[in-house]
Amino acid sequence: MASFNEGQSQRRRQLLYSLRATRALFASTGDYARSMKVELGIQMLLDQQVSDRMIGLLEQSAAVAARDAADLVADGFR
């Protein structure tokens, strides 16, 4: 198990919070395919062996997914 400093732990917690919120938004709009993709990101993040580079990629993907989920909500679940 890797050891993490406080900054890494905080970064993971924030990303996990964001991913969970995004997953819930996709699920509430009925977009279960995207919801499951976000769930895979959550599972990767919970794996303690995820590298900093992978966390960076997850953060980028989470930002895009959050934007897409917000667009779905704003458009009234088209």
C-alpha cells in the first residue's frame, strides 16, 4: 500500500466527491451508460495503487463528465 501525504489525500477526496455527484446526476437523467463509466473511475480512484498521473487523468475526465451532466440537467433531461 502506498503512503500518501495530506495533499494527495485531499485531492483524492475532492475527486471522489465530484465523481459521486456526477454519477448521481447521470443516473437521475437516465444516462446509465455514462453513470457506469463514472463508477469505473470511482473504483479506480478507490484502488490505492492509482498513480498521480492516473489521478490527473481522472480529474480531467471528471471535469468533462461534470460539465456534460450539468448540460443534461440544464436542458431538462433531453
